[in-house]
Amino acid sequence: MDFDLRAAARRAMTANGFVPDFPLEVHREVEALQPGPPAGVRDLRGLLWSSIDNRESRDLDQIEVAERLPYDHIRISVAVADVDQMVGKDSATDSHAGHATTSVYAGPFVFPMLPERLSTDLTSLNPGEDRGAIVIEMDVGPAGAVARHEVFRALVQNRAKLAYDEVGAWLDGGTEVPPSVSGVAGLEEQVRLQDLAAQRLRALRRRHGLLDLDTVEARPVIAGGKVIDLEVSAPDRARDVIENFMIAANVAMARFLKSRRVPSLRRVVRTPKRWDRIVELAAELGEALPALADSKALAAFLARRKAADPAHHPDLSLAVVKLLGPGEYVLERHLTRPAHGHFGLAVAEYAHSTAPNRRYADLVTQRLVKAALDGTASQYTTETLTAIAARCTEREDAARKVERTVRKSVAAALMHARVGDYFTAIVTGASDKGTYVRVLRPPIEGRVVRGRQGLDVGDTVRVKLMGADPERGFVDFEGPASDVGRKIARSRQKKVAAARLARRVGRQFAVEVTAVSPKGTWVRLLTEAGEGRVVRGQRDLRVGQTIRVTLVSADTVHGFIDFEYLPGIDAYKSERTARKKGMAWRLRGLVGQAFSAVVTSVSPRATYVRVDDSDTEGRIVRGGGGLSIGERVRVVLIAADAQRGFIDFARE
């Protein structure tokens, strides 16, 4: 179904109180800017600075560099773009930014807080450009503690713009050193040193109660100007590096302002109000949490679950994130002991400061820091800071609504032809305002408009798609029509069974085949409680047959238990699956790219292609109808799942 997604995004912006376009006065002000290097600051352009961000990112707020010190310490320096140098307080640009308070990432469109001449040029730390910056310097010890920090102004130059996917695949051990790293002398050793420092920082916060949460981030895949699929970004080591550096820098910045006795904006996540439901979720997985909220206990639980079932940890994380509640901005004026902390990050002092191109709170913090460094009075009263904190919190919530509406418009367009189909989903929200679910594949969210009674966050349910309206961003589902209590209880029993079996992946079990249909083959364990699906080698099985199967996965979040029947698996297929897993790993980061290919197989179930000048093979999951073996075709990569060896294309 065709619809104007950009127009829908603009409507969502306006409906939520944003001004999608910059006023003429702002454009004139920005065009008149005369950039120049800052005076009287340290010159650090000789250091091997680099950035790691999304491949398509153009607003580079920060760059990083590491240095080995004696006694096994590592000095980490994070340079943050000096946006205040170009955006004067109370200017037309500043007033517009203060109204929006954040850039809004609405699917494939970005509505920036600052005009692009600033955010992607003059105040972006682009490669090869001299830029003013605020540098946060931190010495990280062997155990992850920051032994010393310093904040100062400097002149810097980015030597390399790196991408999460290519650096992450390399650090995770799946690929060779990417050319963007190997092409710069000394950068390979530099990035590895940054990775080591990040691991130390994370290990210390984990001991203090860091919540190890992996959330699903689905981004539109665009080909020919149209959204053709949703890509889920997998967590990787490169993202961990930047996340840990940003957290450490924000903590150091908060402590710097506190040491100068400067009231400042803090980012807090309070003790969760729905801790009781988190306790219930843990109990369903055979774990016990204390009755009172305890971040260390929750962190230990999440770490155990991630180790036991890493593939489905994002779904458990999503449920926990929803129950923790959103963060907010507050004025911190208690200069001896912080009034609030960040429950999820396991830090007591935290000030957003590393993204001044896209968050107004960070720009305000930057001005507070520069005044403290210069020894001048703050430009903000406590009353003004309190109002800014409230505004930033409210606008952040509004931005989430815009992003959610656009995601739903994208989802509705993709799902419009599937009204009436059934999906497995996890409940992500349950309150008087409504009950919401997220489908597992594709990762689409919607509202349960019928049959929501008895559902709670974290429950896994079968839902029916009732409607999909791209113009309004509505995706509506129907929940279980009857026996809701029994179905939820059965789902929770399956989760308990999956949790019990999770550590026995690879073991064999005696089972009885209980059902065989086009939808799947199901078996029941003979020696203990549990049932699951045979996902490989099931072709010739029949009901009542007793066999031995191998456990291949146990999804503790949804209660899915999968087996394979080895005698039914062709050796060639096993070898082919292993080869496809390797190919899928190498294709990470290329989702959305187009390839020339030839059709190698056509059947009623699927159409397969092989990419030119490559051994890459995959399935056309959209637009494969009417093709013949040997026919040449242009395809777009829409998924590369290295865990399952799935490589999916759409016809261009």
C-alpha cells in the first residue's frame, strides 16, 4: 500500500507540539555564522581521535582516543563538540532548540534540533575538520574505577569515521580488520585499547548493579524510496565501547559540576513503581527477587538470564524496561549528596552532556561547564534550570510518541496485506490507557483493542491482526478470545520448562510425537514436563512415534522449545546451514544494499538466488513470484541472521 510517510511524520510532529521546519530567522542567523577556531585552548589535533556511530549518522557529537599509562591504567578522552560556540544563548537558534529540546528520529526521517549547517557541519566532529570541543579526560584503572578525571576545552580533529556494524563484527571476532580501521596507521591498536577500557568500566558498573539490558531497535530498510522491511540492530562490542564511554563521561561531568558547586541538570531513573511485576516475571523463570527494589539483585538476575538465553534476552529486557519506567531530568542542587540516581545504570550522579547537537539538556550543561571553567557566573538561575528540566522531560516523552507513531505507520504499511493473520507477541504495556504488544517477527508494535483482559507486561500471547492504518499509524490486534487465564497459565508453564531446559541445549531427550501438520511437528518429553517443536529433520515423523531428539534452543522469554531430529537431517543441509551462517555474519551491516543475482531455485515454498561474484545465497521473501531458474534479478538485502543462517532478500 502506497502512502506518504514523510507527510505522516510531519503530521505526527505537529500533533505533538513540534515545529517541523526552522523559522526564517534561524536560517538567516545560521547562514551568517563565521566559524573560526577557539582561542586559548589546548591543541590536541595530533591525537588519533576517531568516532564510532551508525553508518548513516552525520551529526557527530563526540570522538574518542585512548592512551596507555603506567600501572596498567588507560586514559580515555572523550571530546564533545562545542555547540555553544556557534549557538549563542537566547539567539533565535537557541530559542528554537529550547522549544524542541531534542532531535526527533522518526523512522527514516530526522527532524534535527539544530539546522543541518550546524549539526552536520559546523558543530559536527567530521573527519579532517578542526573543531572546538569540551574534553572529558578519565584515567581508568585495572578494576574499572576512574582514578582521575579532568574537563577542559581543546581543539581536536577526527581522523576516522567508523561504523558500529563493521567495527562490532570485527571486535566480536567475525571478520577481518575493516578497511576503515586498517587504513589509518595505529588505529587498530587504538580501537582495541578503547575496547579494553570499556570492558573494565562495564565490569565495575555490573558489580555495582548495572542492568544488562538489550533492547530491540528496528530501523526501516529503504529501497527505491520505499520502506520494504524492518531491520533489527544486534548488540555488539562497538556499541558497548561507545555506551560505556558516554556513561563514564556523563558521570565525570556531573562530578565536575558538583566539585565547582554548580547546580546542574541531572538525568535520573527512579526506583521502579512496578517492582512487583518484575518479581513475578523472575518467578516465572524459576528465579527469586527480593520484595523491595534492589538493582544489584535485578542485575544479577538479568546477567544469569542473558547467559542462559542470549538470543531472547532483548524481549525480557523490553518487559523490564517498560516496568522500570522512563527517565527524567531534574535540577540537582544538593551539592554534598545527590538527591537522585540512575537505577538502571548503577550510578549516583549522571548528567547528559555528550550530545549537544541533538539534546538541549546537553547544550545547557555545556554552557554551565564553560562558565565554571572560565570562572564566570552561570547564565541560568535555579528557577530557569528547573523549568528547562521539566520541558526536556515533557518534550522527550512527546518525541517518543512521534517516533512510535511513525514506527506504527511503517508497520501498518508493511502489515496492511496481512489483516486477519495470527502472530506470537509479547505484552509491552498494560494500564488503564490500553494494552500493547510487540510481534516477534517482524518486530512490530500495536494495541490490543479486543481481548486484553488478564494480560500483563511480559506475557506471551497469540494475537490476530484486526486492522492496519498507515495514515493514522494504527496497528490493532485482538487478544485471546476465550480461556485467557488458562492460556496465560499454560504460557507461563512453558516458560518455566524452557528455563529448566535452557542449560541443556545440545542434549538428547526421549519424546513422543504429539502433532504433525503443515504448521509444524510437536513432541512431548517422556521423562519430565515439557513440550516443543521439531524444527529440523521432521519430514517423515508421525503422531505416536517415540524418538530421540536434540535440544537446539529454549526461549525462556516466550516459552518456545525447539528440537531437531538428527536421523532426518541430510548431511549436505547441515553443511549448507553452517556455510550460510558464515555468509550471514559477513553480510552484517549491508542490509538495505542492492545486489545483482541469479535465480537458483524455485518451488511453491520459496525462491532462492545467488549473488553475482559471490557464494552468497538467500531467499527472496518479497516479490519472488513469477521468477524462473536462471533468470537475472536485482534484489535488496533485508535480513542477515547469523545465528540461524537466514539471508533474506526482497526483489528491487
